[in-house]
Amino acid sequence: MKVVALVSGGKDSCYAMMKSIHYGHQIVALANLLPADDDVDELDSYMYQTVGHQIIVSYAECMGLPLFRRRIRGSTRHQELGYRTTQGDEVEDMFILLREVKRQIPEVTAVSSGAIASDYQRLRVESVCSRLGLVSLAYLWKQDQSLLLQEMIANGILAVTVKVAAMGLVPGKHLGKEIAFLNAYLHKLKELYGINVCGEGGEYETLTLDCPLFINARIVLDEYQVVRHSSDSIAPVGILHPLKFHLEKKVDIQSLTSPDNISETYVQKLGTVFEVEDTLERCEDTFKSLDCSADPIDDLAHKFNISRTNNKRTLSLSCSLQDSCNDLREDLKTVLAKTESLLAGFGFGWENVVYIHLYIDEMSKFSEANETYVKFITQQRCPFGVPSRSTVEMPLVEMGFSKAYMEVLASSNKDKKVLHVQSISSWAPSCIGPYSQATLHDNILHMAGQLGLDPPTMNLCSGGASAELELALRNCEAVAKCFRCSISTSAIMFVVYCSKRVSSSERHDMQEKLETILRQMRIFQLQEQNTCKALDPVVLYVLVPDLPKSACVEIKPVLYVDDGTEIATETITESSGSEAPHYWGFKQENWHDSCIQKLVVPGKICAVTLSITSEDAAKICFHSVSADSVNDDQYLQYKSLMEKSSRFCFYLLDKVMADNGFGWEDLMSLRIYIPASLQMSIAMLLPTFNKALLELSEASQKKVLNGEEPIFNIVPVIGAGRSASSMSNIITCELLGQKSWA
């Protein structure tokens, strides 16, 4: 990509440019914001470093690139983390600056910045990039600061301190010193006082005088003045004010920024400085907001499959069409509009949604699905954060669904913590669009499906299913760490989607890799935390036709984020001693335990997977199938098998929940995976399972149903099971419950 680099003069923005070039991008322009008054060294800003701005003008000549500069007119500082367009705010100066760069150099598609740990800065850069249709590159994001500082020094960043403001840093002693000289001392201060060695907490600021990108000249600081802003005895604040400097030409010029494919207008303007002034055009008029209002849905023209749970904490809602003849785009538009209408009926909007499962019939039309999706779900409509999402291809049409099927998990409680990093970095795969890496709500961390993507390049890694799974797990762990937890000790459940292209032996190796990596992670995590507390998650493997980017595997974890209270965990299947139910004549038998995998956080969380194989189905139906049934119509055989098996599933799920103090009112979600190979349509399956639940409700005198709508979602798959190499279940249930309140 052609990149404009935001430069403050500091070491971070310069090294971010070097990393962008390392990953194959081309820096074609520089952009800088400076104080409105030349006599002012530093602005009171959360966003910008301006100390040393008098020298930044020389970067154009040093690098042989055009430099765009704008004086900061705004001064508003938002206390909240997120950003909304605000006239007069300093962020709008960045918008005007980058808009002008894009106008003059249309080839620019990305913006480089040196953000390391500041969400405040990153989110605002991402907001501006989103409005301008640019990609944010933040290759230093979330990197270990000690290693990062050493990398900068080793890779030729020559930077001096121009501001100090931390315990142990003295203006008269440490200003003007090279970071290589201060490296050991900064690490000593980290041990003593916990400072950020890269200065991310405002401990110090730097000015880069030379680096490998300075192909024409280096900057020599001839004379400067130390100005004390504070004489605090513990952490005095001082800045370095440049008085005189000159450029020292370099003899050997080796260009790292070839002007190939840059607009010809600019080939002759390399090294030129452009002052970007105000224009008559107001910022908010540059990009008109998208009309996201849904068209009215004619329910008479569509037959919907709708289900919802009745947990008082959350609402799980699914929507699809039956037997639609439309294309994917039209089906998804109809499903999104209907879902929006259903949410509104409960007083909800998209801002209430925590997580979305999007199932589509053709992964080749993934981009079309996204184009439709963003017309409904936008950051403007989700001010608390856009929901996390998982997208997979399922054999929908074969079982009578439309080409799009969506599940949403929503809550009236909007108190959620959303992680949405849109910048491409070395941390974890970016989410460029209206979906987030993870959403924490009510102690449950719902993580977006993760692929084996190399974060800085966003390319799928080579090496097949096992390699992709390992990188996907590393990406999941990077996301989990942002919430102070680990997938190895806090995971409740892993759903592992496998592409049908992956062979059985490869899936077997992949499962072994999963177990090995999680075990190694857990050992390290427990040693680091000096504790023995860890959850033992349930794992479900689902075989699907295809995944985004034609990946072999996608991992979707759900984590319990401990709020500090002591918990006890149980993963065995022994009864708690309560009287076992006898619905439909079923009674507890030893083989039932082999069908169940569960994790229980007593009084809080109940996660269960239930697997019914053909052998299990034969046992379930043995006493009720007549001797001459082998001569019956195959459809009737399957129908009878499904009726008995559906009753058994609900009997066993009811027993597991009851044994552990949970009821159907605690249900958050219940997915029932059915293989398309059974050739049973949704029109037959829905009433079959719903009838079984109705019978359970009547027999147990429990409130199980939610009026006429099912409380479960039927999801068509190629296969599913607890083992990656054998996903041949007839029925697979995935249940997640959270203790409800009155």
C-alpha cells in the first residue's frame, strides 16, 4: 500500500515507518501537526507530541518526501475513550490534514502511526482513517516496550530526549541524551518506579535526528535551551527548546522510498513542504452519513424461522428465511431488517447486541455479505462498540434455509467492554469494519472467530491446518490478554470450525496440536500467576463447507473473566444426588455420561455439549422401533429416529442443568447442529424439536418454552462432534447458560 506517515519527530513514528516498509508498504508522504503559535513548544494534548516541531520541517529534505503540515486550531480533549466527530476538536485537524494528502496524492491508501499503548490515540486515528477510507497501520501496537526500545536502537534510530517528566529523570541531566545512552538507566527506572521504558506514560519524549530513512541528510542539533516547566522535587518537568541546527548531507544515498507508481505530479515535489490551511468545506459535509434505516418487511411475503431465549440477562435471537429464491444479498438484507424489527419489539437496537453469528451459503460472496451488513450495523449506531462476530459457510439451502442466517445475542444492560482494533499491527489480526475482536459482558468474554492470519500482513499462514490452528490460538491469546485473562485458564468453550477440505488425519493432528498448545499455555500461565485455578473447557468441532479466506480452521472461544470472587469448577458428569427425571421413560444409564461434556462455574455458568452418534441413536430407539421398521420408508425412519433422539437430548440437557442448579430460564443459547446428509429440512426439524420441548414442559411442570417461538437454533452442518477426526454425530447440542435473576 502507498502510505502517508504521521510524524511527530519522535522515535516511535519513525520506527513505525521503518516497520511499514519492512512489511512491503511504501511511504510516499509525511504528515505533521504543529502548534498554531511558533513560540509554543508543547500543546496540552492527549493526541500529539509537538516538542521539537521547529525541526520537523527538515524531515522532507532528509527523507526526500513531501511533508504536509497543519497548525492545530482545536483544543478540545475528550475524557471518554471513544471518539465522535466534534467540530473544533484537535482530531479534526488531523482529518483536514489527511484529507488534503489524499486529495493531492490519490494513490495513498494507508496511514502509519507510532501508537504503542494508547487506546485514546489509536481510536482517534482509526476514526479519521475510517471516515477517509484509509487503512490504519500501527505496527508498534501492543509490542513489549523493552524489546521495542532495543529494536529501535539496534536498527539505527538515533533519537534524543526533548522532554522529561518522570521520577528519576532530571531535565538538566537527561535532556538531549540519546536513547541508546539512556537505555540501561530507563530499565533501572522501570524496576524502581514502574515507568514505561518507551515513554508511553508521558515519562519522556524524543526527537529523531537520524535513522535509515533519512537518505539525504541527518539533523545536527547545534544549540538548545533547557526550559523547566515544573520544579517538582520528585518528578521535575523540562523540555529541550531547539535554538540552532543544520543538516549534514549524506554521501551514499540509497533510497528506501522509490517514487515508482506515485502520481507524476509528485515526482517533482519530493522534499517539498505543504502548509494545509482551513477550507470552506466543513468536515462533516465531506462524507455523507449512510442511511441505515431498514425498509419495512412484508411478513406475508416471507416465511421466517425465528427463535429466542428468555434469560433475563440476555436475549438470544435467530432469524432466517425458509425456501427463499433470492440471492445472498437480498436474503441477508431481509434477515437483517427482520432482526432489527424484532429487536425493536423488545426495546433494543443494534447497540444492545453483544455477539453475532453470521451463516452464509457461499463464502465466495463474503464481500457481498459484508457490504449488506454494514448498511445496518455501523459504529454510529453502536456507540458502545460494534458487536463481535463469527462468519462461516453452512449448507443452508440443502436443508430449506435461505442463503443467509443470523443469530444475535443482545442485552438490555449496555455495560459492555468492546475491543475493536482496526489498525493493522503485529499484535493480532485487525477488524477493519463494523465488528470487534471481543466483547466482555457480564463476566463472559465473547471472542470473534479467529483465523490463522499473520497480523502484520493479514495473510493466511502456510503449513496447513495445524499451523493455522496454532497461529489462531496465539491470536486468541493476544486478544484475551487485553482483558487480563488467558484462553488456557479462562476458556469455557472452544468451537473449532474445520473446512471440509481438511482430511481426517490432518484434523487428528490439529486436535493434538490444540491440546498440546493449551496444556503448554496453561502450565506457563499458572506458574506466572502462582495459582492452580484454571477452567477445563469443553471443545466442539464443527465441519463446514468453507471459511473466510479459504482457511482450514477458525476458532471461536468463549471465556469466563473472573471478577475476583472465588469460584469452584466442575467438569465431571456425576449427579449431584437430585432425583433423576423420568420423562418419556428415560432413566439414567452409564452410557449417557459419554454423550455429555460440560463445564460448570457453580451459580454462574453452565456450558454443555451433547453428542448423539448413530450408535447412541440405536440405543435410544431400540425399545420403541418395531421389528418390521426396516421395511418402512427411509424418511419415516429418520423422522421417528429424530423424534426419539430429540426427546432424549432435552431429557439429558434438563438433567445436567438440574443437577447443577440451573434451569431453562438460565439458557443463553442452545444450538442444535444437524448434518445435511440426513436430508431433513428445517420445516420438519423445527416442529419435531419444538414438540419435544412442549412435552418436556408439560411433563416436568417447568417453564421451558417462550410462547410459540423455539428457544433453540437449528444449524445445518456437514458434521460435528467432540473429536476433530470423527465428526459424524446425528445430533450435536451446544448449550450455554448463565444464572438469571428475577
